[in-house]
Amino acid sequence: MKGQCGILPRRRDPRWNVVIRSGDGQNLVTEDVTVVEGDVATISCRVKNSDDSVIQLLNPNRQTIYFRDFRPLKDSRFQLVNFSNSELRVSLTNVSISDEGRYFCQLYTDPPQEIYTTITVLVPPRNLVIDIEKETAVEGEEIELNCTAMASRPATTIRWFKGNKELTGKSEVERWSDMYTVTSQLLLRVGREDDGVPVICLVDHPAVKDLQTQRYLEVMYKPQVRVSQNYPLQGLTREGEPLELTCTAFGKPQPTDMRWLRVDDEMPQHVVVSGSNLLISNLNKTDNGTYRCEASNAVGKSHADYMLFVYDSRAGEEGAIRSVDHAVVGGVVAVVVFAMLCLLIILGRYFARHKGTYFTHEAKGADDAADADTAIINAEGGQNNSEEKKEYFI
């Protein structure tokens, strides 16, 4: 700041972006103002410790807007909101870029005090447009999309989305006077899954919220082909029985050409082809082979194969009989194994009990013996004989 007109050093309150100047017993307080073009800006000159000194507000050209509650300036967009000994508050309607700059609050004290507030005008983008390289793309192609946000202030940030997935573009900024035009380029390789998906261009700018535009992708792709068996349904294809196949194909554009052929041989004469259906009324083993359905559109050609193997007429019945026989045999084996396990358990318990009795008698003979020889005789069951002999000699 210039060192004149009693201007004092200033400090900035980081919480409120308030410019504060201090003097002997007097303080002027104001705030910087950020406003969107066309909205209303409110300028406030406040006094702390007021002594009824005169407050006035000046524009960037140093013209007096308000002197106390009197407006000398003939611009009716300035209106008095509040006036007192401690505050002069003025509104400015329909703000434009030309209104941007420093506005001065003056307090007629001795010495006089002055501070300034800055009005910053934001300008939202005036137009948001997506240009696409090709209205209709073919799967696998890389296409270019450009989104342009014109005449904004400050320069805008452009973000891309495909559905809910955010993508990365490359932005360029051009400045025209005090305005900025931003163009973002997106290169996108498309597949069939992208058909009908929206590509969104979204703007991040302090002057506007939720500004976006979108284009829906149109992707052409070759057919997707599938062969299904109508009859027999999930059954064996056996001699003498019929077979019916149906071919379905989807693509963009919708396939118009569809045909059946046999891959490894000529098509049998008794095969009936009707549109997307193939019918063999009486199967035989000469029908074995691979049958193919082909479909094509303007993008390309695709196919799906069906491998036919014809079984004997009694293949299913024999398989069922074998299944029953195996089940019966398995049941019998399970019963036999269970019976053998039970028998082993019973025998084990029996032998364990008798072995314990034997050891008990053997130990009892050893306990009654007077010496080692007698213990051996008792263990062999000779204890009773010894006693009889003793009684005889007495």
C-alpha cells in the first residue's frame, strides 16, 4: 500500500479472508467479495470503537458511491442496505466483469483511515458441447470426442465419464481477453458392450454446479450366434429318434443372412432346414458330425457349432440297468463290511477279557510261594498237588 492519506499497514485474517487495518482507537474492517456474474454483491465497511466519524465508500475509479447515507453516484444498481455510526453496507445488483476491482472504505478521523475490499466476478461457461468423430462406430475402433466449455472465468476443469466410470482426457486452454475457453479431448476404443452407453462431459467450476452434457454411443458389431437343442430335451440322441436344433443370432445391425451347413461332410438329404431350425426326423449313425450355423451382417460373420453323436437305440436303457446293478452290488458290499466289523469288535473284546483272567491266576500263584521254585510250581498249577503231598507225609 502507498504510504499516504493516513493508510496504515494491514493484516489478513485467514479464516474469513478479511482485510483488517488498525489505528489509534479506530479500526476499519471489510471483507473481500466473490460473486457470480449477474448476482448481487454486498460491500460492508464496519467500524470498531466508533466515535461517530463519517464513513464513505468509493469505487475503483475513486468516485464516491455513498457518503454516509447519501449516494452521489448516479448508478442505481448501488443500494443502501444498512447505515449506522459503525457500519455502511451497500449492495450492487446485476454484477458484471466491469464491476470487478478494489472498492475503498474511508473513515474521516484524524488521521483518516482507509482500507479496500476486492470484488471478484466469476463467469460460468456459456456453452458446453460434445463433438464426436463418428456418429456410428464399429466395435474395436478408436474414436475421438471433444468437449468445449466456452467463455468462463476462471478456466474450467472438464471431467469425462463413460456410464459411471471416470475416464482421462487431455485439455487445452485458450484465453480471450479476460475469458477462457477449455477444450478436452478423449480417445475411446469402443466395444459392443458400449452400444447405448452415455459418454458424459462434466464441468468443475466455482460459478456453476452440476453442469454437464452427454452423448450416447452407437456401436455396430458382428453377430453373436448360439445353437440350442429343442428335442430331445437334455436327452441322448439315439437311433430312430428325431433331433431339432434352433439357431439364434443377435448383432447390430440385426443379421439378415443365416444358414446351416455340415462342417466335415455334405448335409444329409433327409435333413430339413427351415429358416433358423434344423430337423432330422429319423437319426442314424451316418448323421454323426459337426453342424454349424452361420450368421452375418454388415460388420462381419460369426458361427456356432453343434457336435452330433448318435447312440444305439437301447443305450439309455442299458445304462439305466447297469446303474441299478451297481447300486445293488454296492449295497450288498456295504452290509458285508459292516457285519465283519461287528464280528471283529466282539472277538477282540472276548480275547481281551480271557487274557486278563490268565494273568490274574498266574500272579496269584507267585504270591503264595515261599521261594522261587515253589512259585514256578504254583504257576504251572502244581500248588494243589504239593499240598496233598504234605498232608500225606504228616
